Amino acid sequence: MAKIVASSPGKGILHGEHAVVYGKSAVAMSVDLRTRTTVEPINKNVVELHLPDLQTSSEWFIEDIMRIPVTSNEEIEDAVKVSEALKHLQTVLNVQVPCCTDAKQQSIYAFLFLYIEISRKYRGGNFPSVKVTVTSELPMGAGLGSSAAFAVSLSAAFLAFYGKLDKKTPLSQENLDEISRFAFQAEIIIHGKPSGIDNSICTYGGALIFQAGKIKEFLPEVPPLKILLVNTRIPRNTRDLVASVRQRFDTCPAVIQPVLDAIDAISRQSWQLLKEMSNTNSLQKFIPLLKVKFQENILHLLKESLEQAELEIFEAELGCNG
Ligand SMILES: Nc1ncnc2c1ncn2[C@@H]1O[C@H](COP(=O)(O)OP(=O)(O)O)[C@@H](O)[C@H]1O
Ligand SMILES: C[C@@](O)(CCOP(=O)(O)O)CC(=O)O
């Protein structure tokens, strides 16, 4: 088998981040900062993983990998399959299940999951000796989908290594769907409960509106907008953020639900504008309309609203306690 290089773009969510986890609409566009995975055969009875961005390298004996029990068939729910696979990995490789915020463990488990599942599906458990290297232009933990790009590029690289991707671009719908499904499962390991928007936009590219686990509409060509992305360099971990939003939502659904509904409306209206923009050469008249949508979204930014909700709870508690 020959050396393979596969890459995935990053993404930006224009509207609907977090709300999309609650079944609301979100609009995302791909960003041309890429994560690249190289898979090359080696003459050693091991699988090697090199993650220079995390300054870490690991290797596992193929004979140990072969002892890992097979997970249930494809028809079970993705989260159940992933949790079963993680238990098997833990038992056989004698390592802890990923600690929720440990970047290296999250990446290593996502990698092992994909290597094992894709090899089992297409090589019947005949695990190849390979050296795998993943590098990225995307900053990690900056909301640009580095984890999804990691998962998508790995899935695509393994499928290509096994000759399972068409030798033409763009890839077929079937190929893309399979890459996205594997990447979603790996994202469960990194994120916990992903909505599925990140693996979708990083797989299919372009721009899309996503809701309730599905791509509702897709634009292969993004209108030529100039969008300024600012990296605040404030470290954040998506798994933790999603969990904290969930906790806040559960504490005060009556306050948070209307915020999510408002974000949903903003996402849908913005998508309408983007669609109209992709059908015209006169973009200028749309800019002020899009700007209003961004301003409205900022007003509804979940974090602000949630903090507001927390304040209300605090006030209520103060009231109760005199
Ligand atoms: N280049 C990379 N090499 C190794 N792991 C990566 C790489 N890019 C992303 N990851 C994994 O993805 C995680 C970041 O995911 P997340 O917190 O969702 O942030 P982001 O918003 O960038 O997707 C990292 O902690 C790491 O586990
Ligand atoms: C916060 C969320 O809406 C997007 C997460 O994006 P990122 O991994 O932070 O780039 C979570 C999700 O959609 O699963």
C-alpha cells in the first residue's frame, strides 16, 4: 500500500454555535486552514502515531491491537458503539479512558478508534504496520473545528489508504458520508456529545445550514465575503463548554429556551441571505442586512444570556433568602 496524504479544512460557525446542540439551526462555512494526515507503511510490527502539534508520539504492537474485541455491528447508536470501543481499548491496552480535558488522550483514543474500526471494516482485522502523522494549520480550541478536522482527515486518510475512496475529486456523496460518519464517532470521543455540524462542514466544505443532526441545505460555493476571524488566545475546551451550557440549560430552561429560539431564527434568516447572495453579483446590498443579523446574534450570545440567567437565579435566591 502506498503512502497517503489527506487533508480537511477547518470551519467557522456564523450563527447557532451551542444552540445547534439543542436541535436549533446553525450556519457554518469552511475555512481554508487545513489539517493533514499522512499514512505510510513501515517495516515494524507496530502502528505509530506522531502528533507534533501536541509534542507527542506513541506506538502500539499490532499483536496487542489484534486482541481488542470487535465492537457491535454498524446498526447500533454511534454513542453506544464508541463507548463499547473505548472500554475494549482500556481493557486490552491497559490505559485509562480519556480524561475529559486531556488533549493528548482525546486525540490518541480518537486515532485508535478510527484505525481499528476502519481496518476491521475493510481489512477484516488485518491491521497494517503504519506510521501516521497529523499536523495542522488550525489553532486548537479556538472554535475553528480543529478536532473535527483532525477526525475528518484521519478518516479520509485511512479510507484512501485502503483504496476505498474514488480516485476523482470531488469525492462521491457515498465517500463523503462515510468519512463524516467515522469522524462523528471520533468527535464523540473528543467532545462527548457533538451536534454533528463540525464533522459535516469539515467533510463537505462550502457552507451549510444544519439542524437536528442533519444538513438541511448546502451551498458548494460560499459567497465571497470577507470575514475577520479573531483568535482571542483564551484557552477553551469544547467538551467543557458544552457541558457547562448543558448544566445552565438544565438549571433554567425557561430562560434559555427563548434565547435558543431567537438564535434559531437568526440562523435561518442569515442562511436565506447567504443563498440569495450566492445567486447574485451585487453583494453590496446584502452586507448591511447580514450585519444586522450578526448584531442580533451578539445580543443573544448564549454566554451573555446565560450569565444573565445566572444573575436572575442569583437574584431569586437572594429574594428567597431575604
Ligand atoms: N493537530 C492536532 N493534533 C492532535 N490533536 C488535535 C489536533 N487538532 C485538534 N486536536 C484535538 O482536538 C482537540 C481540540 O478540540 P476542541 O476543544 O473541540 O477545539 P476546536 O474548537 O479547535 O475544535 C484537542 O484537544 C486535541 O485533542
Ligand atoms: C459548541 C458547538 O456548537 C461547536 C463546537 O465547535 P468547536 O469544536 O469549538 O470548533 C458544539 C457542537 O455543535 O457540537
